[in-house]
Amino acid sequence: MKQKSRKAKGRKLQNFVRDKVLKAFRHLKKGDVVCVENYMPGADIILSKVAKKLCPYSFECKNQEKMKTIYDFYKQASKNSRKLEPVLVMKMNTREPLVVIDFEHFIELIKPE
């Protein structure tokens, strides 16, 4: 895959996340949730002070095929979950455990009532 295609693929995911956060927090303006350029260090989504108070998360977006195994594990969790929301807990040696949940479910958890 060419570098330009990789950047476009990553930018598409960043835009998706930005739009979902803006939709969940309807009173935020476009300037409160901004995608950074691909070459910039730090988080992929920049939140204003107001947005950080409402949504205290730092978003790093990765759109690549290297994560296939994680998706396979999440698929297994989904099959076993029946009517419950699937959660994948994963851990590497010397690392803290991480939790993987569906992005739509995450948005439902963080958006205001």
C-alpha cells in the first residue's frame, strides 16, 4: 500500500471518530473536536478544554490489518456473549490489561443523557 493510501485510510478513521464524538456531544462545535495531520505527534483527535471536560479521553486511531488477531478474539467474545455486550480483555507480559469494546457501545457509554 502506498504512503498516500495509508494516510487517507487513517484520516478516514479519524474523521469517523471526530464525527461520532461531535454527534454524541451535540453542543460541541467543530473546533472543539479536531483531527490532526498525519505527521503531527500526539493524539489523533484534539479536544478543546470544554470537550476534555465532557469527554476525558485521548483518541489514537489505527486503521491497519496487523490487528486481525484482536478482531478474531473480539469475534469469539461476541459469539459467547449471547445477549450481553461483548468485552475483550487482553494483556501482554509486563503490560497492563486492555479492554476492547465496540466503538458504538463506547459512544453510548460516554454521551450525555
